[in-house]
Amino acid sequence: MFYKKKSKKLAISLAILVLLFIGFSFVSAQFTPEVKYPDIGEKTITRATELPDYISYIFSLAIILGVLIAVGSLIYGGFLFLSSTGSPEQMGAAKTRILSALLGLVILLGSYLILNTVNPELLTIRIDKFEVQRGIRLIDSDVSGKKEITEISIGNLQEKYGDDFTPKRVEVFGTALGELKARAFSLINYTGKSTNWIEGGENTNWVIQSIKVKGIGPGVYLYGAQDNQEFYLNRDQEDFSKIDNFNDKAEKIEIKNLIVGGGKQTAFAAVLHEDAGYKGQFKIFFTQKKMPLGGTVSSDASNKKVIRGDGVGTNFKPDLSDGDWVTFDVSAIANQSYEVSHVYNEDPGKLTLKTPIPADVNFSGRKIYKAGDEGNVPPGQKIEIDGTTKDYGAVDGVSSAHIFQIGSDENCQEIKLYKAPNFIYTETTPYCRITSAGTTLVYLEIEDDGTTKDKIVQASNVKLPIYKPINIENACGNEWTDTIQGIEIPGKCLVALFEHSTSAGNFPGKWSEIFTANDPDLTDNRIGKCKCFNGVMDWMCKPCASAIAIYPLK
């Protein structure tokens, strides 16, 4: 019995030792190591070591330590046996220790040999990597050819990837070609020798210590608090932490839309979410609609002013107030055009800009526009993401983003909201149909002969599109708040359902959600099961959509 207890204690102790080291590996894998780890065969630990290799290293280290402990216990047991002459009790204890140590060695070495014999792959830990589709690839100059990928600027590559990372080649790859460009520097913080802007691939004869990345296409640009902290988007991004830990770093947003032949070719917009996976409350951003003021402009280079050039002269006083944004379609570098905006300073006869005219911009012959009531991003300007206005939602930190393009109104002709799942409506429970002509309630009417037809009742004059969120009750009626359990989207529409009403202090709410396709049953969605605890106490769950916005998609 004594032998069994000792054996059990030793086995438990060794198991705890292995688990402690493996647990330590999970923690350590998240931080930069501050000590030099011993090499185990070909295995070693650096700041660039990935989690599977870390666990494999710690597992091997734990086996070695376990063997050393068992051997030490065996030697100590032998010493006790030799020194126990004349004491049967001590001799018995020494034999037990020796047998326990031998059992521990058999367990450690036997398990490793059995696993290695049955299937060596069981000793190899694999974790699927996030497949990067685009970015800036930095390639190490040594024989390993180690590669690191980024989509944002990094001021100190060695601090991030380890002192042993010595890249001398930069490549723009994947869908980033034509969308991103990079500039490499020989010193940290974008100083020292540098390359020209790279849009393909380039080698250097010096170690790259910092890299600057910029977007070069139309789309959504996010900026952090630090200089050169820019992230260019023209597609959805589910988790910002996968992009060089840009999570919660975005503070400003700019939207650049391409103008070709006087017409807008892109109309980018963004839904920025607080949580990864497009979860949490969000805020919608798109460029302000513009209203023509008439006439064209010419540039007064000496005074850095833009003057209306339609012959009206000093008698011209545009329909603007001091501080309004004015917009121009302007020619820019590379024969492309973008919209730009400037603050108007009231001065009869002139549009005096409070911000200077860029040197690479030509205003000559361009039309003047006034920013309309819809939209929250002046063209060509950076605005604060967490601004005071909550007209289009609110967000405290950005972790994921939906990127879309606003299309013509004809693309989104109607959407239908249902109070019951699976698009069911009855004689007493209608569905709400919001169209470009107005909003109606549609009931199921049963004729005397048993046939059915729709009974249509006018609900409101609310029409598509709905750019600025409104309360659902304003479109469908008072009884429609917190009742939506199905949504039908026949056309190309983006529908935003908000948890709280637009007048609520906590608008929009963490259960708010975006839809671009039919969803017949919202009871499994966040917006359809609010007020409960993730499946616990389901009887408390209920729909909570209180406000809505609807955008036509390109």
C-alpha cells in the first residue's frame, strides 16, 4: 500500500509539473521573452517563436526535467539504501523510493516512445494560421528567409519581431497590389536611408528597421493617434487585432471616392463596430451628399482663394453660412480625381478657404457644391470617429468594419419587416413594407370562398432610402417597436437595425445588427434575443429593434 501511494504521488507530481510548464507556455507565448532559453536539440525560443513551437519546446523541456527529477530521486534512493544498514524500516523506504523513481522513468520514456511509434504526428502541434490575402511582405536577409506581413506602418521592426529579424526586401503582394504602397527606412521611426515608394517589390543593401505603409486607392482610411498610423480598407475586416494589433487604435476616418469624367465612380461607406466579428454597437460613415450651387470656380494662387468664375463677380453671395463645408471635384495626381472639402468663410463674392489649397490640386473650371443634410464625412477630410454627434450611431473603439459602396436608389426598392419568424403574416398581424413610394402594412385577407389576398393599409410617408436612422415606429407605427422577428430584402440593400431609439441616450446599443440578405428568423440573432444572458433564461429574450436605416448598395 505504501508503495502504491508513493507511486501515485510521484505520477501526480510529474503530471502537475508538465501541466504547469504547458500552462506557462500559453502565458509566455503572449509576451516577449526576457531571458535566453536553452536550446533543446533544434528547438529554441525567440521573440518570433509561434505558439505551436512554444508548446512543443515546453513539452520537451518538461520531459527532460521530469527525467532529471526521476534520476535524482533514483540516486537519492540508492544513497538511502546504502546508508540504511541495520534499519529494515529505512531500507524498505529506500527500496520504495527507488521503485517509484524507476516507475516514473518508465512512464515518461514509455509514453514518449509509444506515441512516437504509434503516430509521430501526435507529438507535433499544429494550429491553422490566419491566411493573409494581401499586405506588405518583409523578407529576412539570412538563409531562413523569414517573412513578416503588415498592412500598417511600423516604426521599429526589430522591437516587434525580434533583434534577429533583419529584412532587406519589401514586397507588395496579393490584392494589395495597386492599393497599398510602402517605403522602407534604415533606422527606426522612419529615419535614415529610405527607398522610394514601392508598389511591387524591391531589395535594399541595408537592414530595414521601419516601414511606412499608405493606401493609394479609393476607399476608407482609418488613422490612429500616432504619426503614420494609417490603415486602408476597401473590403470588410472582421478582426483588427489580426492586422498588426490595430484593434481599438483607430481615432479618425477619411473616405476617398474616385471621380472620372465628372461623375462619381465609387461611393464608399463604412460600418465601424466596437467588437470583432461585426458585433457590438456601431456607427455608419459615408460622405456627405452634395447640393450644386451653380457656376464654376477658378483658383487665385496668390491669395489661396477659390473664386466663382461665372461673371457675377463681387455681387455673388452663395447660399452658405460661415463654417459650412463646400465641396469641389478636383483633378489630382496620376490623372485621378477626388472630392475635396473646405470650410467656407463668409465673404461676399468669394469662397475664402480656411484651409489652404493643396499644391497638386487644380480647381479651374470645377463646379461648387454645398454639403447636404445626409452623410457625416466631408469629402477629402479626416473626422473624429467618436465625435459628439450620434446621428448615425456611436462606437467606443473599433475592432471590425463592414465596407460597402452606396448605389443608386433603384437598387433598393423595398424591404419587409415581420413580427413573426419565417415571413408569416395573418389577418391580425401584418408585415411592414417600406418602399421608395412610402410605407404600408400588409394583412392577409381571407375571402368567403377560402382564397386569400393582401389587404394593404397606408402606414406613413417614410420612403427608401433611409440614410439617417429613424425610429421604426415613425415608419410602421407605434406597435412595431421591439417586435421585429424576420426581415426580407429583395434588392441590393444594407439594413441597419438599432437596439435603442434615436433619441435614447444609449443609442444605438450593443445588440444592434447589420443585414444585407433575407433572414426569416431573427430569434437566433443578437437583435432578436436581447435582454437575456446568452441562452440562459431564454424566457427573458425578446426582439429589441427600435430604429432603422436603409442604404442602396452598388
